[in-house]
Amino acid sequence: MSAIQTVKHILTDRAPADKYVVWVVLALSAAGVVAVYSAVTYLAEVRAGVGPEQFLLRHLLRVGIALGAMGVVSLIDYRTLAKYSRLALIAALGLLVAVKAVGSFSEGADRWLQIAGFGFQPSDLARVALVFYVAVLLVKKQDYIKSFGKALVPILVWVFATVVLIGVDDLSTAAVLLGAVMLMCFVGRVSVFQLLGLGLIGVLLGGALIMNSPARAARVEAYLGMDLFDNTNTEQVMDRQGERYQSQQARMAFALGGLTGVGPGKSTQRDFLPAPYNDFIFAIIAEEYGILGALLLLAGFCVLLFRGYLRIARDAPDPLGLLLAVGFTTLIVAYGFVHAGVSCGLLPVTGLPMPFVSYGGTSLLANGLMAGVLLNISRQSTRRAAPSERRPTSTIA
Amino acid sequence: MSPKDQIRTRMYMMLTLLSIVPVIVAGQMGWAVIADRGELRAQAKAQSRSTVEVPAMRGRILDRAGRSLAINTAQYDLALDPTVDGFESQADAFYEQLAELTGASAARFRQQVANRHSPEYVALYDGLTAAQQEQVREWEVPGVILTPEFARRYIHETTAAHVLGHVGSDGHGLSGLEVAYDDTLAGTPGERVVKRDRSGRIQAFVGGRVTPPEHGKNLVLTLDLARQAALEDELRRGVQESGADWGTAVAMDPSTGAILAMANVPTYNPNRPGAATDAARRNRAITDRYEPGSTFKLVGATAAVDQGLVEMDDSVETGDGWAVFHGYTMKDISAYGTISFQEVLSKSSNVGMAKTVRRHLEPGVFYQYARNFGFSQPTWIDLPGEQGGVLKRPNEWSQTTQTSMAIGYEVSVTPLQLVTAYSALANGGRLMQPYVVAEQRDMTGNTLWENEPDSIRRVMKPETARTLRPAFEQVVQEGTGTEADVAGFDVAGKTGTALEATAGDYSDERARASFVGFFPADDPEVTLLVMMGAPETSIYGGAVAAPVFHRIARRWAGTFPEVVDRMTADPPETVPASVEGMRPAVPAEQARTLPDLDGLSTRRALHWLRRHGVDVQVEGQGAVAAQRPRSGTPLPDRILLEGAS
């Protein structure tokens, strides 16, 4: 309830924020609730004793928490948060290491921390913290930004530490995060040649690592398959039918949906797609609401992209605001686009959730935090806010 | 370019780059929807829909009175998926419980699960009863899979086994009626369209197309359970007592062709067909053909009399009991000298019969009568595996064929053909179509189809049948078949003793002894054939088969109201003796008092009275309404009956 009040509060004139972003986030969340409810029916049936209503309630609670977090964060000056971003990143990396350590004691990799009964994924916290801290570092090093040793290397140390720690378990998240951070570096005036060189080295190194050892290649492949699926049932299907099975099933969902869809709750592909409530929620929406519904959802992310870049980032009061807006906008919409691309068979299968839509607590929370920062930046827009109302300028810049 | 402008420029560049992505994604989405739509939708439909067969229930087989002979039982096969969550913790208790329930050992089940081939499936136990499977369900052990299997059960075991036949493991008929009427009994399975998820589990599907199964039809037979059982009983006993290798008995209603009973020894239990030999499973009454011997004399006699060539009291010279035909000697049992044609039949004189046929019958005529009696062709009874027999055409005849055929050699017939032929004599000359299925009924008991008795052709004139009948009654009264006589009514019939052909010659010791006849002789209800293969105590039909006929006829008599009526009209002493094999002590003729004839048909009353030497004067028609003198008075010389109309 407090979450709703907070949202209301944000929408009032007293606290002007980017209304488009708020509406889009609310719309995506609402669509997510409806779609997840339909998609979990299979899961609920398989795990006997848990009704779909319980999954729905859990999802509603998480959405509430995420929106609440968005509201709270939107009220906190991003420059204040920036002071703690280094600490947050270190904490997140510590958690990642801790999870790995715990996971190595118990059998099998575990990406989850159990906190108050909720599965908690440190990688979601880490990616938010990393984007935040990279923005802070880029702003800090603007004066000597073209220097490889003084500017880029310190940034890269943090970036690679985070990406490697995440990438060990979750290659797709690491890849998207790396892309977003590199994009920020580019926008943050890092030398194009340095970035291209880095990219080239990265590609060569990664390729060599994989090519060098068939076992590693196999592991990466098996890993890509494995990490997507939580229940054993799916795992067997994967073992048998491979990755193609999933993208084909997702494409079938699109074909079944047609222009206007089969109708709410009538999806049949939810029984065949692995993790339909999470990794393939977009395909379920496409099946139930047709390509029109899917395009509407995609349009929502486009709105976030354009508002994030052309309003929030462009009108940000300082470079930190701009870079943060670019970084968070990119991270949110990249997840959305990659998820959509995977669902329609454009991209290889990854397990990325669709922001605000997919069932998954930590991901929702991370997106809520990022949206909150975006809203806070928008509230300090150079266009909207009267100069008298503006807070004191950051000391960091 | 200022740093701020550079940042903005780079930002716009990235925005442009990023904004291309949703366009590509949308394009790909449209492609999936538009271009591959048909194919993808077909794939989706194929994987999510499947049709499940809804089994049809196999029809039951009922006797004449609606008593079940073959029914269906549901048995359950128990299988297990040991990987299901929650099974492991209950495994040991489950094995113990199951062991207690089935009588198998818990260790066996543990072994089976440990040695299973498929990780998720192991068949544990087949053939749980309905009650047992109910119990297993109550345990609620996860991973247990119970599959119903419909099984066929023949509740009276061996009774009518050869007629009913049996089914294979797939539930379809393999022999007898089960195979002849397989389509009728099996019905048509229905279909249900269901949804399947990716693990293949079937889900309820509201709005799915359902084609209900068309259940099999019940068959109502012409057989009567009690009569069949009595006949089998006596046949078995006859085979045992005579030391025969095998025996067969067929009874027919001569006026309709309905098979009243059909049995063979050895027989088998259709519940366990695998335990029996092929020989035991064979329905000899229709699948085996034999040289009939003297019973075939009916054909020559019918032809001769029907053509008006021979009178029953014509003299036939049988001489010293032997004659030579084209170098082959034919013998009678004893020398009869000159006897009437009727006596040729009643004494079963081979010489007399052969001479009569040779003298009076053109080969073509003789052949034609044999054909008309139905020999050489299957009767097309509604049972599988029937043989046609062999009947040589005149142009295939050797010099001895005519005389051999006259006495039932050089021809082979099935027991059923013989019964059908004698039924023609019994019913006044019509060859009837034999059948065992009287009706087909649906599951709720409505009659869907009823067999209409069918007359195939007239084999002889009614007068011929009337003329011949006394000769066959004489067989039983004073000829070779006296053992077949039954107190209370007349029996007509013929003995047959056919030597077995072995290695081109006829054996002196091995023979088929048979008796075929009908009763009551003047208004027959039953034609019955009893045939024994290689009896040891005697080779003669009159000595081996006729007593079995007698015992069956006596046990059956009580089941025919018409026969009972007639018998109760006699004094109580003539009620069949209960001691097996004992000849009735008091002949029917010794009845002393007049019975109550009220309500009897005039014809029947006349029959009884005339047999007891009472002259009858009838006034009016229909059932007897009054009689003078009244019942209970000593038998008068004359009686006056008044009809109801």
C-alpha cells in the first residue's frame, strides 16, 4: 500500500518526475502480473501443492517491493547514492564470492542467496552497482579520460572483476552488462581506439579460450543450456532436443498468437516452453495477445529508451546524471530487447528476464532501483525544475 | 568540440544504434507470424494435441436364456516410476504392502526396481483384481501407475468351449464365435482429443472432441447352458467308459436348424487356451470329416423312396450276409436272408443297402441326393474352420464307389452335416441352415438382430420323410439302436460303425461308432448325433454311441415343455429312472388310467391316446376343452374329446 502511495506521490506536481517512465513501468508491471499468472499454471501443477494463486501473490509482492524501491530511490538524490556506489559494488562482489564459496561446499553452482525466504541473486545487485560506479569513475576521470593507464585501466579493473564473477555462472548477464558498460565508456568520452582494441583483444582471447579446449567449449554450451532451467524436467528436454527446441517453441507461440492472440490465459505453449513465466514471458504474451500485444510491450521499452536518452540524459543537470541515465536506460532496455530477440528466435537462447514483466524477485528489484535513479535524475531536469528549487550541485563533479 | 557536446554526440550515436534493435526484433516477430505461420502452427498443434483411444467393451456371449457364458473382467497392471518425488521414502513400506497383497515377495519387487531397464518405468505386477487395485490406490504412493486391462472370462470354464472359442492377448478372437463374430463383439473404440504437455502428460481438455466408443454387441446363442452341460457330461462319461480316443456330440432343433448343443472330447479351458493341445482346441463337430458308415444309408434310402423306386416292404435278398461287388466282399453282421427294405435299414444290412442302391439308383441321382443333403459343402454355420467333406462326382467313381457310398464309405462328412441331414428327415424333408447365434443385443439388452431360421432346400417329399421314419423308429425299437430308446417317447435314429482306414486298408479294431437320431420321433424337438472315435469296449455304434444318446435324451427330455407334457401324461412310473444307464422298468404302454387332457392340443392328445390303444372321437377343433370319460378313470376303449371351438 505504501508503494502505491509513493507512486502517487511521485506523480504529483509537487515532485515532478518523468511521467512517461512511470507509466511505462507501471504498464509493464501490470502486463507482467497478468502474463505471469497465465504462465505459472503449468509450473504450479508440476510442483504439487502450490497453486498458481500463490505464485501470483508472490509475484505481486515482488512487484510491490520493486515499485516501492523505485519510489523511494526517486526521492534520494543520485549524487548521494553515488557516494555509496563504490561500497555497494564491493559488497555485491563480496556476495558473489560468498555465494560461489557456499555453492562449492554444497553440490552444484548456486547463484542464489536465501534472504528472508526470498531467493536473492547477488549478480542483479552487482550490475546496478557496477553501472553506478562506472558512471562515477567516468565523471571523476573526465579531465584525463583519454589516458589509457590513468582513466580506463582503473575502470576496467572493476568492470572485469564484476563481469568475470557474474560470467562464471551467468554468461548472458555478463555479456549484456559488459556491453552496457562499454557503451557508457564510449559515451563518457573514452578513446574509441582503446575501446576497439579492447574489444578485439576480448574477442580473440575469448575465442581462443573456447577454441583451445573442446571441453571448455562443451562446458560453455552445456552451461548456456543448463543455466536457463531450474527444474529437472526441462533439463531433460534440453538434453534431448537442444537449444533449437526452445527457440522453435517460442516461434510457435508467435505463430499461434497471430495478430491478436489466442486470448488471456489460453496459451498452450506455456506447457512446452521452459520457464515460461521468466525466460519466455514475451513469447507467452505474444501467443495470448498476439503480435499487437508484443509490439505494444516492445514499444514500452522504446519509450523508456527515448525518454531515458532524449529527456532524462540530455536534460540531466550534470555529466554524472547523464551517464547514469544512459547506463541504466541501456541496461533496462537491453534486457528487454535481448529477451524479445531470444523469444522470437533472433538471438541464441539466454535466460535473461524481461524487466518489470518476468517473474523473478531480484531482477524486479534491480530494475526498480534503476528506474528510481532515472526518475530522480528526471526530477532534477534542467528544463523542468526552477533553478531555485534545484539542490546544491554535486561535489563529485 | 566541447566535452559536453562530444558526450551528447556519442550518446545520440548510441541511441541510434540501440533504436535499430527493436526494429529488427519486430521484423523477426512479424516473420514468425507471417511467413512460417502455417508450418509453426501445425507443429504446435501436433505436439499439444493427441488422440487417446477410449476402449470399447467387448460384448458378452449369453446362452439361449440370457445366462452369461463369456464376460469381461477388468484387471490392472501395476507399474512404477521410482524417480517420482516422495516415492523413495515410502518404497520399503510399499514393497511390503504389495508383497502382502499379491503374495509375491518384497525382495522380488525390490530386485525388479533395482534391475529396471528404463529409469522412469518398471512393470511390477500384472493382473491385479479390481479390489486389489482399489487397495493400491488407497495407499497413495507417488509414482504408482495402474493400467486397466480388460480380460475375457469364460465363467463355465470348459462348457461350450469349442463353440465360444477364445481370445488372444490383444482381446481379439482367435477361435470359435470369438473370431467369427469378432467385429460384432469388439465394437468400435472411441477417441478423445487431449492436450499433452512437454513431458507427455495428458491433460483434461475442455471442448476437446470426444467420439464415444461403440461398445460390442452381446451374442445370444441357441445353446442352452443346462443342456450343453448335461450333454458334455454324458459325452465325457461315454468316452471314458468306452475307452474312446475322442467323442463329439451335436444337437440341433430340426425345425429351425438352431444348434442346441455342441461338444467335443477332449476339450479345453478357453480361459487358459495355451495349456491345451491343438487337438483339444479343435471343434471336431465341424472341422473333422469322417467316413460316416451306416448313418449315411439315409441318403440311399431317401433317394430310392423319394424317387418311388422302392417301397418300404419291398423284399431285399441279403442272403448269407455277404456279397461280392467287383471283387470286394461286403459283409453283414449276421445273415438275415430275405428281408423287407425297412428291415434293411433297421438291421443295418450292408448287403441289402448296397444291392438296393446298385439296382435302383442311377449314379447321378444318388449323387444328387447326397449333394442335396448338404454333403461335400460346408453348412456355413456361423462358426469358423468348417470343413466341407468329400463326395465324389459320378465321373470320378470307381466300380465300387456306388456300393461303398451306399453304406457310408468313400465319402467323408462332418458330424454337423450328418445332424443337418437327419434333421431334414425329422422335419419332413427340409434341409435347414444350422446356426448358433440367435440374437445380437446391445449393451442395454435391446435386440438389434435376430436370426431367422432358414430352409436351404427341400431334400425329400414330406411323404418320403413319413414313409422312412418308421424304419428309423424300428432301429431303436428292435434294430441295432435299441440302446438309444428312451421311456416316455419314441426315438428314431440310425447307428453307424465305420471302420477306420489305416494304411490303405480298413482296421478291424478301430472304428468310429456313432448314433444319430431324433426325438420324439413323431414330432421331433431334437436331432442328436453322438460319435466316438476308436472306442475300446466295442466298435459298434449301437453299443457305444447309442447309450450316450439315450442318456442325453433322457436328461434333456425334462427341459422341453412339449416333451414333458407328453411324458406327464403317462403314469408316474415312466418318469425317467434316476439310476444312470438303467432301462425304464415300466413300458409306456402299461399306463392304466386316463390322464387329464384338458388344454392339450387335439393332435397331442390323439397321439397319446392312440398309442395307448384308445379310439378317439373328436368334436370341434383346437385345444381339448372336455373329455369323456373324465381323467382318472381306467383306460377306456373309446373316448370323446370336445375341442374349444
